[in-house]
Amino acid sequence: MIQSVQKYCSQKLLKLRARANAQSEMIDMASQLTHIKEGLILLPADERLLPPAVEKLTDFTTLFKETNFQYIVLSSMPFDFPPQIKENSRFIAKKDLTLIGSPSKAFLEEFSNKRYDILIDLNIEFDAFATYLASKSSARLRVCLSDPHREPFYNFQVSTFGANEIASKYNVLLKYLSEATSPSKKLDAFATM
């Protein structure tokens, strides 16, 4: 009950913030995706999503070979992370959260001077911490799976309609990112007759 009230309040507050800070920046996705050197991946808060998300991290790092990734672990579930992920992870503690579940001021200050080219949120649904962090992030490209409560905060959203399994949802996200990083040279489908 408390978590649902917390989620509702954080969604409303973030929507108000989005209206106040509306941006209309246009981004050339293909160009942006080819110049990614620093990345931030937000691992899911939902414990059932953590194992399939960690399993897919190799695919994300393979897709962006030249990118140095940092990870934020939102789940408090004990998990045996691979060493290269554990070394580059920031684990969220209670002191990092506000009453509504967003990042604390101290946490935001810690990340305020870090520049990222891409932020990838692996939560399936709205998460107050991840969404608020994305809204404050300097990342030009903010990626997530489509959710109406996150719409104003991410500029690359992927709908996984039809994908039922968690791994399938991540595969759809990887497919779209892969297509965007190496768009087809064939433009026949757009040729006029």
C-alpha cells in the first residue's frame, strides 16, 4: 500500500517537473549512437528482472564496443554480479533515496559532474529513482522500454508490444538499438514510384 502511494506521488511530481522543464531538442539518433564513449546502465529495481537484465549486459557492451559503461544497481537483492560489472557499479543504499523514492540530493551531486553519452534504463515499468535520475542526467540519449509515465524523460523509447518474457523485451530493445547504430544503406522502401 505504501509503495503504491509512493509510486503515485512520484509519478505526479515528475510529470509536473516535466511540464515545467519541457525541452524540444532534436537529436540525430544515428549520429549520436555512433559517438558514444561513456554510458550509464540502470539495472532494474524489480528483483525478478535482475537476472535476465544482467544476462543481457554482455549484448549491450558488445553493441557499444567503444563505450565505457558504469552501472547503477537499484535492486537490494543479493546477486553474484560478474567482476567487470561489480567493479563499475554503484549500489543504491537507503541513504541515496528520498521519501518518494527519488535520488537524494547527495546522490545527485555525486553524479552531477559525470558526463554520459547514453543512459539505458532496464526497468520494465516506471521506477521513481531511475526516471528522476534520467530527467537530471546530462546524457543526450536516454533509452528505456516504453511506459506512459516515463515518456517526458526519455528520448528513445522502445515498445515491446507482443514480447511477453522479460528476456524477449530486452531482445527487442537490443534489436532497435542495433538497427539504430547501423542503419541499413538500402532506402528502397522509401523510394517514390
